[in-house]
Amino acid sequence: MTNKELFLEAKRAMENAYTPFSHFNVGAALLTEDGKVYTGCNVENSTLGATVCAERTASVKAVSEGSRDFKKIAVVCHAGEVTPCGICRQFLYEFGPSMTVVFGPDEDNLKELNIKELLPLGFRLENDKHTIGE
Ligand code: THU
């Protein structure tokens, strides 16, 4: 699966975005270490605070289907480019401390960053101990 193919999957998922409040449509496609792809879109809510971002939609789908090792996620929005919000960076880091994030304005102009570049000193609890940025 190339970055371009993953990004195109994210674009397809973006079509299902439920955004009556922000009208800001986002799609994500998550590639796990077992070679599976889980897609997601943002799902807003009348309470606003209950809104779920596209990246977390895809992440929860993966984990609930048994894929816990994240390799790469592509993220797209309807206008310009987007990178995961702070909450999503932390959420992704839990299952992919070495994963990368693919983003860009379109499938022919993609960039790729490691999650650690987007979330320096990320927090993790493991075996009753916490790590910072390891
Ligand atoms: N959003 C995402 O889905 N992912 C991001 O990386 C940035 C923000 C959504 C949340 C909300 O539905 C809308 O974009 C505006 O914040």
C-alpha cells in the first residue's frame, strides 16, 4: 500500500463525514502492522464536545477489530491540508509510538512525519510505569 493509495482511501472515507456544525470534513485511513486498512471520518455531535475526529474513528475501529499496532495514517480534509489535533496525536501514540502520519493538499503532494515529531515527549503507561518520549 503506497502513501498515495492510503491517502485516496482517506479521501473516500471523508465523503461520510458528519459535520453539520463545522462543515469541516476530514477523512483518515489507518494502516496497521498486520496489513489491514481502517478508515474513518469525523462525526460531530449537537453537544460539540462529544465530536469524534476522523483519526480517532479509524483508530477505534482498528483496535475494536483486534489490530493494535499502528504503522501509518493518512489524513485529508476538504480544503487545504490537515494534521491530527493534539488529542488524536496522543491517541495514535498509544498504539503507534513509531508510526508515521501522511498528509498534504492532494495525493500528488504528500508529506510524511513521524508521530514523535508531531508529539514530542508523548506520554505512555506500560507495565505500571510511564514513559516520556521513548
Ligand atoms: N477534525 C478531525 O476530524 N481531525 C483533525 O485532525 C482536525 C479536526 C474535525 C473535528 C471537527 O469535526 C472538525 O474537524 C472541526 O474541528
